[in-house]
Amino acid sequence: MNILKSKLVLKLILSIISLVVLNSCASHNIEKDLNKQNGTNNYFRGLVVYNTKKGKEIINYNGDKYFTPASNTKLFTFYTAYKTFKDSVIGLQYFKNSDSLIIKGTADPSLLYCFDENKIVDFLKNTDQNIYLVDENIEEPVYGLGWAWDDYTYYYMPEKSQFPIYGNIIELTKNSDSIRVLPDFFSKYVEINNEKNIRRDYDSNQFYVRSTDSFEERLIPFQTSNQLLADLLGNEIGKKIVVIKPKKDIFLKPFYSVHYDSLYKQMLVISDNFIAEQLMLQVGNEVDSAFSVKKAIEYSLENYLKDIPQKPRWVDGSGLSRYNLFTPESLVYLLKKMYREIPHKKLLSYFPVGGKSGTLENYYGNDKPFIYAKSGTLSNNYNLSGYLITKKGTVLIFSYMNNHYQGNSSERKKEMEEIFLKLYNTL
């Protein structure tokens, strides 16, 4: 029996050694591949992989170097909002008496934008009082630091505002015979003009299309103001809304709209910049009584992320800014915190799934989905950070960042997919 036991123990030890060596070789070979690729390319890359089963980092290639994160920034926005809020969003604040309903914006991005719930519209439609809108604005510019000024006509860069509506964008559809405008309120501001090479004037809500254009769902941000909001919302509910100066002698109550979970999923799965910025405005107001992304970032770094490995340069909620700088190690640090603090099934439900949904629908597919991650794309930059579930069921936390390459991201995605499949099959 002792000989048999000894043989079994020896066999077990050899199996463990073989497994350790195999995993070590896989990690070493991946780092060799990165070094080899780096020798033939002139852009910058970094990869950190953490094995949750072993409780240790297994790959670190340029992990402590700073990269432009693009929309990987939204992971920090998500965590900041998740730590700050519970349950439902305050859609607006209101005061009501016998003849007046005074409303004030709370930076809720959901009003008539991407969500089925219309609680606020129904609330305002059903009131018998005269409606007044408090004339207040956010406490910083409507565009973030380091945003590309000439992107103001593109759907991914709407203005931030205290009381947004329709996502602060309009939708145009044009065929050879007609133009459809949503909301219809803006129809009078759309002009057919073959001389203009822009979609909207920079300093006004004058929109342009060419007579030869044909397109569906062209989304263009509009220039916001409280008077415009009053007109748009009044048009929607069929009532006049009057803009008034702020009042200090009234007690405003909260009126709730959508659940925060629906905002988080919309923001991360399709990489919605607008929701990201509005969430950070809400955080700023919650923690410092100021609709300020800057205040929200300062609070998060001081309270939620004080032990982050390398302090980032973090300037916006969406990642539109070229000023943002994060390291792969810091992203893995954040993903580890989320993995520890949020139920795993719930956590993964917030992310795009490789080959299945959102920004990863056409990439990183497999017979069994194995990548749950947030992409980050700007010109010459492509990053992916999240969770990889191997064939054996091991959860790996990773951040893979590519900066300053020329051309499009297709080659980067191909290289990354090869490495992800090696991790999937060997660990």
C-alpha cells in the first residue's frame, strides 16, 4: 500500500509540475511574441494579465507605462458611479403648489433617449399647474478638456448639460425626395445647401444637408440652452414651459426615472460617451454639490481609488480626451476591485461580449463566449480591458493597450485575438 501511495503522490506532484510549467511556458511565450512583434512595429503596446485562480499576475509587458486609454476611461466612470449611487436616477427635482410646478435638471441623460420609460414626460403631462424651468447650468464648459473641437457635429460628442433631452442630438433621414427630422421641432432649422461642407454651424442650431445626399439615421448634436429645452419639452408634452431664475426659498423634491443599471449597460456595451459624461456630472453634484466632472474625478481618486498603482491623468468621463493617461496595471487594479466587490454574473452583464454584443459583436468570437471587455478606440489607439474565461473556467483579468500605430485597428485586433486564444486554450 505504501508503494502504491508513493506512486500516486509522485504522479500527482509530476502532474502539478507539468501544469505549472505549461502555464509558465504559455505566459513566457506570449511575452516573447510581444517582444518579437514589437521589434517589427514602431508603435507602443502594453499587456497585463492577472490569474484570479492563482491570485497573481502572470504577464506584465509595459504594465506601468502610461497610455491614452480612450473609452477604457468609462470603466473608471462606471466604478465611480456604481460606488456613489443606488437603485434609480433622480430624473429631475420639483416643487409644487396650487398653481405652479417648478422643475430643475439633475443631469439625468435618460429623458427621451434610448430608454422605454417616460415617467418624466407622463408626470409633466398629467399636472394641472403652470410649469416653470429653473435656469441653471453645469459648472464647467459643455465640452471636456482635450476634446477635438471639430468633432462637434458627430453623434459621439454631444454637449454636456444639466437638463438634457433626446441625448442632446437630432436624427436626420434623407432620401431623394424628403428629409425626416427627429424631433420634428428642428425641421425649420435644416437647410439644403450644396455649398456648405459642414453638418451644423459651430455657434448655432443651423443644420445642412446636400441635395444629392441619401442616408439613414444621421445623428448630429445640437447646441443646448435652457430656453431650447423648455421649447422642446413643452412641444413634447403640449404645454408651455417658462424659464425662471433660480429660487432659494423653495424645497425641491426628487422625481425618479430609470434604474442606474440600465445607464451602466448602455454606457459600457455600446460605449455611450454622452451617458458617461452625464453620470460624472451627477457624481459631482452628489459628492460636492456641483455638476462638475472635475469634482467627481477628484472625489473618486481620493476616496475610491486612493491605492491605485500609478496615479492617472484623468480629465473626462468618456475617454474622448487625448489628455487622459492610464496604465495597464491601473486598469487591472480597477477590474480586480470590481471583480471582488460586484457579484460576478451581474458584473459580466455590464460588458460587451466577444462575438455577441455591443462594440465586440464582430470581434473575439468563439464557440463559447470567453471575452467580456471594454474597448477603447481613438485614431491610432485601440485598447481592450476586461475578463477572459479560459476553456478550463479560469477567470483572467487583463488590460491590453495599443497606442500610436498608423492605419486602422484591424491588424491590432488580429494580433490581440491570437494572444487571447492562446490564453483561452492553455490556462
